[in-house]
Amino acid sequence: MSVQQQSPRAVWATRVIGLSALVGTVFTVWLGLWITPPDRTQGDLVRLVYIHPGVAWVALYVAFGLTFVASMLYLWPRTRSFFWDRLAASSVEVGVVFMVCTVVSGSIWGKPTWGVWWAWDARLTSTALLLVLSLGYLAIRRVPAEPAVRAKRCAFAALFVAVDVPIVHFSVVWWKTLHQGATVLNANLSPTIHGSMAWTLLLGFVSLTLVYVWMLLVRYRIAVLEDQLGSGELDVALAERRAEGTTPGPAPRPLAGADQTVEEVTA
Amino acid sequence: MKYVIAGYVFVLSLLFLYAVALLWRRRKYTRLVAAADAAVGSPGGVGPVGAVGVPGGVGAVGGPGGAGGAGGGA
């Protein structure tokens, strides 16, 4: 076992993505809070549009989309590799953080708009379900098992979780809900937002996607190190057990025979 | 406007804290793997393993540790 160093190119790419994400996010906040105009209907509350759909985009489509693809590629025998398993697990963990951001920022937006922090609306409920299912995936991941068994189990769990993603997306179409319809990813793919608000929204999407990519790269690196450490510990444990098996130990204790009573043996 | 500020503060704080946690975990695991690597490679660190000559065991991986283990076992 040895520390597998990242290539200089990978380190450089991670840093550039991280820096771009930071600069983009700062610009989004600046444009969103100070530069863009208030909305005619919602007033200043519209400023939440620059982060809430962005984190939802990452959580719902990017993170879980990648998890679905990676899990499929793991299950497909020709492409089976622990790379896909680690990628899926890393994406779910980062996606859960973005999902919490989505639910909480949506709730904060809902209070002044709808008058309640939470409603059992189709969009909100299906999103909350997705969050719970994702936490379930992470829980399954922590159940002790052989790496291959764990990977296969998690890949099937990811496919099960992914079933909820289209339900979340189409919930505002299938049911008449409190939550508004899609602003950008609507049926006609014609955004209903224009001018500086549209550009700031786009910048928010790009910046938060870069934040996700940076987090994914770092989380993947941690997964590699975890596996490396786990396999190293397993090597040591196996070697120690084998060594114990071949090293002469203390004489075995006599078993209870005809000339011994149970009390003598247990004493 | 207080709801807007609350939304931004929550989202940015959570992302920032998670990013810090990721960096901290990466550093921790890098150190742990390096420490485990050093322990395996050190003479006597895995003496019994090298002594019994486990094929593909720690001694073989560690290289110098295997030699140290053989010496310790002898």
C-alpha cells in the first residue's frame, strides 16, 4: 500500500474548477442581491431565484443523473469498475448537501410567498422523498459488506432512488400544485425570464454546477483514499490471522471428558 | 428582504462548511494512508507476517517491511 499521488494535471484542474466556482458564486451573489431589479409581483423575494433553482438543478439533474449513469455502468458487466461505484457514491453525498439546500431555501421562499414553511404539495413531497431515499442510499453504503457486494447493492439502490427524479420533475405538470412550473426547463424550452435576471440565473446555474464538480472531485479522491486504507487494513488483518494460525500458541485446554465434571472444566 | 438574506446565508454557509469538511477529510485520509504505508514499510512493523512468509501479504507489499519481518521472525 502506498499513497497514490494525484497527477499534477488533476491537481491543477481541481484548483482551477474550485477557483472558478468561487468567483462565479461571488458574482452570482453580487448580481443577485445588488444589481438585478426587483420583480413586479414578488418584489425582492425574486432574488432567491438565483440560488434556489441552481441548487435544485445540481441536486436533481446533475448529481442524481450522474449517479444513475454511473450505477448503470457499474451494473453493466463490460464496464464494471469500482471507479463507477465510487463516482456514484460521491455524487450522492454531494447531491444530498445540494438537496438540503434546495428544500431549506424553498421553504424559506415559501413562507413569505405562500404563508407557510411547508405544504404537502406534490413537488415538495416528492423532493423530500428523494432526500430521504438518498439518505437511505448512504445508509446502505455504510452497511459492512465485501466491496463488490456493497457496490452492487448500492447500484441497485441508486436505480431505485432515480425513479423519483422524473416524478419530481413532472410533479408540477401532472398535478396542479402550489409550486410554480418550470421557468427554464419547461415543455417548450423557452425561458420565461429575460434580461439581467436571465443572465444572473444562468451564471448561478453554471457557478453552482462548478461547485458541485469541485466537491465531486474532492469527494472522489477521499473515496479512493478510504478504499486504499480499507484494503490496507484488511491486508494487515488477514496477514495477522494467517500468522496466528501458523505460530505455535499455548497448549489447548482439555475438553470435558469422562473423568472430569462440568464444574472442574468451567473452574 | 430578511427571507432572501436567510436563504442566501443558509445555502452559502452549508456549501462552505461542506467544502471545508471535504478538505479536512481529504487531508486526514492522506495522512492516514501515508502513516499506514510507513508502518507497513518500517522494519519490525509487520515482523510476524514477514516471518511466516505470507504470499502477497504485507511483507510483500511493504518490501523493506518484509525483510524486516523476516529478521524479526528469525
